[in-house]
Amino acid sequence: MAKPASFVCAACGAVHRKWAGRCEECGAWNSVVEDSGLSAAGPASKTLGPQKGRAVPLHPLAGEEPEPPRLSTGIAEFDRALGGGLAPSSAILVGGDPGIGKSTLLLQAAAGLARAGAKTVYVSGEEALGQIRMRAARLGLADAPVLLAAATNLRDVLTTLEAERPALAVIDSIQTMWADNVESAPGSVSQVRAVAHELTGFAKRRGVSVILVGHVTKDGQIAGPRVVEHMVDTVLYFEGERGHQFRILRAVKNRFGAADEIGVFEMSDRGLREVSNPSQLFLAGREARTPGSAVFAGVEGTRPVLVEFQALVASSPFGTPRRNVIGWDSGRLSMILAVLEARCGVSLAGMDVFLNVAGGLRISEPAADLAVAAAVLSAHRDAPIPPEVAIFGEVSLSSAVRPVSQAPARLREASKLGFTSVWAPTMVQEPGESGMRVETVADLDGLLALVAPG
């Protein structure tokens, strides 16, 4: 009897018995496709049967495990996002919008590693060798001893890597590779899953660091099932607005380092240039006495970063006021506006509210609540916030300001950039080493008194 077809969601990887227009697990529309092949055959029956396998050795939890040696790519910001450099036997997935700089950065990293003496192989399924050489010449990397290949057959790629045994292999991209044991088109769910499984297994067996480039969908997610992200050790996302020259490399998953660690780059005619002091760059050109501007002292991974929140509040000509947000969570802005109206009596019902994070950075931590509230109040009351003030704190639904983590690191970064005062939760003590003056804020009524006294 023929095996019944199965269907899988391309967005979340959920398996369905029949086709459906909408995935019941994640709610995505038109994402359920037929799964015509698997990366490996499973057992024919529903159980393994009476046959026994060999016993797996068990080891105690306590033990001395040495730190795996790291390979430096020569790009400090890239190494930082990886947790200190490339770990051997690691599989890394890099995603981002088309044209944001994924191939450029990885070619720079491969060239830096090759110049340090490590064998590096760059396999492209999207570009010809001439195109890669032209990019390398433009970036000043033509003399780097990187080995290039243009191939899409996974069996040929694995055979080449087995023979060369490089320290790093870059596969650009995973959606262009195809395995001949899977009967589906390149880029399909089955192919992407099979290719990721084989390349990850090769990295673990041979001690090779493998970097996979992944395309993203319209929603910004890496195309293919989410199971690919579970297979690899590290998932890096390239973030950045088209109109800004800054690019953020964020580690959303890392088994060898801290998650949410970021590397900051600036796009130039010579490729991506690393930014060692992103706070100073994000605050460059800031107009100090403009209403609606508030500086947030945040932490991305282990790095403290100061960014500017810009707010604009204006009368709405429409029946439903607009809430436009760039670089922050729109749902959280709605919560802040509701708390301001319900707890502080600040009426914003008939006002359009626009919020922007300067520099193209995306902020996700709740510690930015107080800075957003300050920017909105400053714009609404037309009262500029003093330019020497940095702000951080989480706002609850009762309008109370809750403490946040890593307050000393935030204060030190603000002091280093010339800020002399901070508006922070009441749990933050007066610091001795930074010399910052701390104005404690218990709730949003206290913030309103600081922004617009009297």
C-alpha cells in the first residue's frame, strides 16, 4: 500500500494529515505544503520491535570540560556576536533581508580567517565565481587565500568538503542547495530540512565550522521550517533599515555564547566596517533641545548601548488616531499610552503618536518603557528633556516603575558618553564609580513632574 502523503507548515514546521489553507498551530495562511521526502528514513512499523540496541555510556554531570578553542575572523564585532569567535564543529545560520550585506560580511570573515592561516571554503549557489571575485576585488580581499566553488548539488559539496577538510565552510545559500535523495524542488521545505540536517551532521562529525546563509520571508523569518533553527547551534539575524548605513548582527540563539548579543557595522563602499562604540554613533547629530527626544540606556546581550527615542504627538485629522512605530513594539507603545491616560490623566485619545528609534536599531527589552513614556510626555507637553539625562526603567500597568537588570553597566556607559544624570527606578542606588546623579522615579506621575514640572 502506498504511504499516505503528509503536509508540513513552512512557517513553523507543524505536520498535518491533509492540506489546509491555514496552519492550525501558528495561524499562517497558505503555508501548508506537501512533504514529499525526509532527510532520513524512519522505521517501517510504528514501534521498534523486540530487537535491542547497544547500551549508551552514561557520564556524571560534574567534570572538567575545557573551553573549546575559538577561531578569530579578524572582525571583532562578528566574533562578539558569535560569543568570542568561531567554535569548532558549530553550525551557524545567518539570515537577513536581500541586499543587507550577508554575503559581503561572510566573504570578509572568510578572508580574515584565511589570511590567519586557516583553510576556508566559500560555496555559492547563487553567484558565479566571477561575481564573487569582483566583490572581493572591490572589498580589497583579492589576495586572500579563500577557496571558491559554485555548486548546488549537496552530494558534490559534501564530497568536496570531505576531501578539503577546511576550518570554515560558508554555504550561500541553503535555499539553493538540493539533495538528490529528496524528490522536491530546491528551496522547498523538504529540501531545506534535508540540506540543513546533512550539513549540520557533517560539521559535528568532522569538526568543521559551517555557516549557512538563509533567505527570509516577508515577515522577516528565515524561509523554511523553524526546525532548521533548532538544528543549528547559532542563529544570527542581520537587521537594519535601507535608509540607514548601520547594520546590526544579532544572535537570537547561541549555544556557545550569550543570546541577544549584537555586532554593529556601518555600510561603506569598502564593505561592512565594524563600529567599536555604537552608542556614540547612534547619538551622533542629536538635537539636544528638541521636544520628544529621550536617550535610553539599554543593554543588548552583554553590551550597554545608548540610543535616542524620538516621539511626535499631533492632533489627528481622522476619527481613528494613528500609532506608527519604527524600531520598537507597537503593542507595548499602546500599553504605555493607555497607562498614561488611565493613571496619569494624560489624554491622547484624539492624537496621532509617532515613535522612532534613531539609527535603525530595534529595541526589544522592557527597560525602554520609561524612556518611551518620557519621549511621549515631552512631545505632548512641548517640554524638552535636559540633554544630560539618560533614562531607563520598566513600566507596569499600575504605572509603577519597576527595576531592571544590569543598572551599573547602563550608568557606566552613560557616564562615559558625557551624561551626568539618570532617571531610573527607585531600586537604583547612587553609584560611586560613575559619578552619575540618580533621579529616582517611583511611577509615571513622578516622571510627569520631571518632564513638565508645575
